[in-house]
Amino acid sequence: MTSATPTPILDKAAANPTPISEIIEALKRVPPLQGMEDSELEWLATHGVERRVPAGTTLFHEGEVADTMTILLRGEIHVRRERAAPAALFIGRTAMITGLLPFSRMKTYGGHGYAVTDLWGLDYPRSTFAEMIEAIPSMTQRCVSTLLDRVREITRLEQQMEKLNALGKLAGNLAHEMNNPASAAQRAASGLLDELRVYGHEKYKLGALCLDEEHLLRVRDWQDSVRGQGKMLRESPAQDAAIEDSLQAWLRARGVEGTWKIAPELAELGVTAEQLEPLGEFLDARALSVVLGQFASSVRGERIAEAMLDSTARIFDLIRAIKDYSYMDQAPIQEVDVRQALENTLAMLQSRMTHVKVERRYDADLPLISAYGSELNQVWMALLENALDAIDDHGKITLGARISGDMLLIEVWDNGPGIPKESQDRIFEPFFTTKPTGTALGLGLDTVQRVVRRHRGYVHVNSQPGATCFEVRLPVDQLQAY
């Protein structure tokens, strides 16, 4: 509860100590101390340093030496990592034993501790631990049980934070990927509304020309012919501009108005000045302006509709990838296509792939494997995120999948700087990370190893500068895996 060198201002109980009988009554309400003799409770009450701390007080900082056990009689403490996520790493509440415990290997505080409410507690310096165990032998078992509970709770919180971090990254990637096609579809829908109004106005003008049936047929045939030819392949933007200039010159020479709205659409469609000659044979300047203006408007409308289709198709593909990635509405155990699972994971990370080259080395005849599909996707996500972190989103990633004996071998390579030799034996340990403080919890590769082992598989790393490879081996026959 206190820092290595508590300041006198925190010890407000010194001037007004609480009666021993009242402290003993409070100790009786501490669950880990249930069943103690009155004499043992009296020892704790008389040998502890009473502390009363106002809400908002900083109790210790991350990295400070931990040398005191605290029995919280009233109040609440939050511990947060100073260089990581804002979520509380640990919460100490009334009737808990916290701080350094006998038999604990804790050396420093793992975060910034502060009082959320007014606190009342008893402190026991490390120097009193031997005397405490001698006077109260049952404290050995009570402290060990408290330590185990604390390890389980902190591990659960860390795993929850890791999942939330992963979910946050996934949501950010998806939001980025969804934003572009959604924005394009929105702009296209707005443009289409405007263009439909223009097209309707041009249709009225076309009707007002009162063309006879023969001329209407020739206009329709001309439109069908230029639509059917497809977009002309040109060698350079300069050639595009030259064709547009020639169209504008042809139209202006015949007195057509609004050529700046007509010529770009005709050029985009691949229409040349020569192809306009059949219309010029029977249409005057006014009729050419109306006929070509209506045609250009319809072409713009079609282009906008195509943009909407492309954008919504991209959104649909992302939704399909999300469903496939999460195995939504499916049983836990699936027949998993590892190649498709890797591709779905890449789709989730597409926002980070702009400057990354991906090489695929998949065997053509890979079998499906029975597996917990959503859990395996956590493996691919963790390995690919590690690879992207290693190359700082600029470089090359190679994905491989092939049969090796009776195992399916999946490889994730990156051309980053590699993992230091002294760290390679520890990277699968929980809470161990080579990344900067505050950027990772060190549970990603621990999750990878646990999931792979659940599938009766193996995971291994080979690393040197410019070539790091994580190998995952999974049994092809999973009948005995569950």
C-alpha cells in the first residue's frame, strides 16, 4: 500500500490511533484471516503500522521497491500501468491482503497505485515477516492462498486486456477498410441523384426535338455501337487529352454548346471525332447538343452506378471475410481451409498492408483439417501482427502452407531485423515481450502456443537478421485432438 519510503503526511493515524479492540473487529471481517485465534488477531493488530490515507493520494509508482504487506481494513486501491492501457491492472478493496506477501517473489510495484477512496489499513514491513510466521503459523497457508488467487486474477485481467487490445486493433483495421468503400458509395449515391436530375432534363430536350422514327433509330444504333466497342486502350494520358481535344474541336466547329460536359465522357468511352460524323450528317448544332448531352449524362450515370457497385461489393467482401474469420453462426469445430483462413486474416489487416509485399507459397492439394477455426485465426492474427510489427509495415511477408509428414506445416516469414538470440527461448513465455514498454502485454505468442498445443501441434521460431520464420505444425488427422 505504501511506497518504499512512506512520508509522514500519509501516517494520519499516528496522532489518533484506533483502539486495538476496534482494529481486531475489523480484522475479523478479512476473509483470508477467518478462523484465527483472538491472540493471533491481537498480534496483527499490535504489530501493524496503522495508516489512514485520503482519497486521491498516490501510494507508489511503477518500478518502486515493494517491501510492505498491507491489510486493507477499509477503502479501495487501483493499480494502473503508467505506460500502458488505462484499464486497472489490479484493484484492492476492503478486507483484502495486498502489497508484498511472505513467500512472494515480487520485488517492485507493477504499476502506479493510488487511493480511490479514503483508506484505512495496517502495514507490515518485510522485516516482520519471519516473526509473523512464527507467531501465526497459519499465515503461511493463508498467504500462499492469497498469492495464488492474486496470480489468477492478474492473469485473467491481463488476458482480458490482451483480447480487448486485439479487438481494438481489429476494429480499427476494419473501420479503416470500411471507410473507403463506404465513403465512395456515399459520394456516388449523391452524385447519382444529381445526375438523374440532369438526365431527366436532357430527356425532355430530346423529346422536344421531335425527331422522326428513322432519325431516332439511327441515334439509338449509334449509341449502341459506341457502347458496345468498350473503352479504347490508349498508351498515355497525353493521348487521352489529344482525343478529348479533337472531340471538342469537332463539336465547336459544328456550333455545339457545352462541349466541356460532353467531350470528356465521350473520350472516356473511347469515342473519336470520326465516329461522330454519322450524327453530323442529319443533326444540326442544336440537335447535336441535345443528343450528345443526353448521351454523356447517361454515361456519367452508368459510371457512378458502377462505382457504387464496386464499393458495395468491397463492403460485402469485407463482411464475408469477417464472417469467415470469426466462424459466425457455426459450430466450434470446423473443417478448416488453412489457406483461406490466412487470406481472411490478411483481409482483416489490409489497412497495414499498403507498403507490404506478400508472397504466398501454398501447396495446391492441402487437405482441410478439423479444428477450432476461430481459435486458429487468433494464431494467424498474432503471427501476422508480429511480422508487421517487425518490419514496421514496410517490407515483405511470406506465407507458406504444405504437408510435412503427417503434419500440416504453416510458415509465416518476415524480412525484419530478427529476434535477439537471448530472447528466442523466452518469446513464448507469458508477459514476456521484446516490444517497447506499453505497446504490448506479452500474451500474443503465449496464446499462439496454447491454441496450437490444444490442437496437438507445435510452434517453433527460427530467426536471424532479415529472415524470421514462425513454424506451426498441426496434425492432419485431428481425431485424437479433442
